Amino acid sequence: MMKYELGLEKPDPKRATKSAQNIGLSYVVGGMVLLSPYFFVSTPIEGLKLSAIVTLLCLYVFGFLKSRLTGINSWWGAVRVMLIGAVAAAAAFGIAKLFEG
């Protein structure tokens, strides 16, 4: 199906370890970028605010670069990715508040 419908070749099993390492390293580095504001402030609420700002900036940059590569309007693509991330974070925060004792 991958070859005939999507035009993709079968993945090379020798690359699985390298792909897993790349994904794991990206996860750790990305997590540290978003958690780093907590190391520089005195209260968790300040850390949350600063982390939210850093996250929105990262989403904007990612959206901008993604839009440039895909050929759509860079500004609108960046804002779109940032807004989707903000809505997802707000929904997760709201759900956590619902289950908070």
C-alpha cells in the first residue's frame, strides 16, 4: 500500500535505532527548553508564565519555518501554529483544573 498508493518505499530497518535516538534526543532538548524558565524564577506561577511565553515563541518560530518550507504565507502559518498550540494548552489546563480536588 505504501508503495502503490503513497509512492513511499519500505523503511530501512537498519535506520530504526538512529531514528529512535533522534526522536528521543529531540524530546529531551525540546523539553529542557520549555522547562528552563522554572530554573530562573522564584515561584512556580512565574515559571509557568515565562514558560508559556517561551513556548509561544517556539511555536511561532516552528510555524514560520514550516510555512516557508511548505510554501504558504509565513506570517499566517506561524500565527496558526501558535494559536493551535495555545488552544491545546488551554484545553489541557482547563481539563486539569476540572479534575483538581
